[in-house]
Amino acid sequence: MSLVETKVETKKDRGVMTITLADEENRNVLSSDLIEQLLSAIDVADADPEVRVIVLTNRGRVFCAGADLKARSTSRKGVPTGVDLFTRFGKSPKPFVGRINGHCVAGGLGIAAAMDISVALDTAKMGFTEVRIGVAPAMISVLCLPKMRSAEASAAFLRGNRFLAPEAVRLGIVNSAVPADRIDQEVAEIVADLLLGGPNALAACKALTRQIPKMSVEEAFEWTSQLSADLFASDEAREGMRAFTEKRPPSWVSNANP
């Protein structure tokens, strides 16, 4: 009986779950084992009330090299796929921060785009390289196109060339690109801000950014007016407003102080 190799590692510290893609030897390709382990790690984080923020990062020089091309012809039924993974980030009520500490292409760029907030190493190479092997950035286009201008998306998809992380920032795929000696500080500042927000409020913000673009103006106002009413009537909002008037941190901050 062979043991499954560990391809994803987790660490919890003061309200933050850090999930690390650890299949360095294979450039963190999206193998079925890595996808399955990553989904399991997210499930654990979501089920843990102590986890307020999830940071996704990598070991090695490559954040993620995309699909596992060697295994494409031997994929098994019932095994989680890239679709399961790409949609899972948005379904989580907890904010994801991408610490993209290495090169990131194809499906890996889809993961970067799926993050709620992302910080990339400024020397990291990125790109929609699928056309160079005769395919297209099909699934990840669902994540990337809403963040990109149409003309720029067409050029990036069709050319298949690689570009540095600052260009990915300009394209709207990631939020910021920083030198290696700044990446941890940048992530820490983002995480600190997120820990100040109420858990239900953060989940609502995620829902807003994902659902509003799909709605008509009338549908959006109807949905958000009810959402706003529910939030204002919640215990979390009552605690937040009470803390504000009493000039003290709300309970979710004092319970998870980084």
C-alpha cells in the first residue's frame, strides 16, 4: 500500500490559515492529488471558526505551472477537477490572500485571479501560455475576463507570451507586485486589515463582488437592500456599532489579534 505524497501543507496561527502548495519538484502543477489536498485544506479552514483569513502561497520558484499535462489522458472519474478548485475559492465565506511567490502561468494564473486579494513577487513570470501547446485558457477565462479589458484579454490569450507580475497588476489579474524583501510585509498588512472586519461582513463583501456583476440593476438593488437589512439586524453589526460608540475593538478583533 503506497502512501499519497504530501503536496499541500497547512499552518494555523492567530486567526490565519496558511496553505502552501508544496509539490516543488513538479512545479506545483494541478495534479489530481494536489487539487484534492488543496480542497481538503480549504474545507478544514472553512469549518474552523478560529480561522478568519486564508493565505495561499507556494514552496519553490513556481507558484503553479498550470494543468498536469502528463495526467490529462489518464484522468479518473470522481476525482476533483480544476472547475471544482476554481469555484471553491469564491464559495468560501472567508477571504483568500494570494502570496504568489514565484512564476505563475496558465491554470496557476487562474488561481491567482480567484484570490480575493493577491500579492505577487515582482520578478514572477506569468502568462496565458495555453495556445503554445494547442489549447486555450478556457476555464480560467471565467475568472480572468471579468478583471480584464477585452482588448488586453484578447492580446494576452492569443499571443500566449509571458510577462512579469507588474504587467499582471496592470491587467487587473493580481493586486500588487513587490520585491522579495517586501512580500511578507505586504501580505501581513493585508491580513491585519482583514482581521479588523467582521466575519459575516467579509463574507458579504465576497458575495457582492461576485454576484452584483451578474445581476440587472433592479435585481441588484432588491438583493442588496435585503442583505443590508439582514446585516444591520445581526449580532455582529450590533457588536460592531456598540464597540464603535464605546471606542473599543469589537469582539472579533480582540479574539483574533495578530
